[in-house]
Amino acid sequence: MIAVGYIVMCLVFGTTFLAIKIGVEAGLPPFLSAGLRFLVAGILMYTWMKLRGKAQWSLLLRKEMLLTGLGLTFGTFAALYWAEQYVSSGIGAILSATGPLM
């Protein structure tokens, strides 16, 4: 099960930058593209966790969740989606992956 999770994580992370570039080149505004992507992902994740009985709506309304989402997800991906208008997806992937080292 761990190997399957690792493979899925690599596929999702690896295709992120390509999906961003395809969306930007198709003419979608970067933040609209990001918003749609994260809305779909959030609905899928919430549905999966709700089916397993591990999600509660009240958890989504906590201050910690809001701050974490704004700081880690919105801040990082807003800059990445905006920047991929001007750089290749490969450069975006390298900069994103090496960011924690900086």
C-alpha cells in the first residue's frame, strides 16, 4: 500500500507543472486555472474522507486550516501559476522542488 501511495504521489506531483503550463497556454487565467484545480481536488478529497468516516465539516472551518491553506497552498501555488506564464514548466518544477533548500 505504501508503494501505491508513493507512485500516486509521484504521478500527481510530476504532472502538476505540465498541467499548469497546458492551462496557461490554453488561455485560462492562472488563478482561475488554479482555483478550478484545487476546487476539484478538494471535493474529491473531502468526499473520499467522508466516505471513510474521517471528515467533519467543522474541521474545514478551523482557523488553523485557513491559515495553513493560505500560507502553504495559496501562497506557493499562486506564485507558481503566475510565474509559469513566463518560464517553462521544467524550470518551474526545479524551482519549486528546490525551494525548501533555499
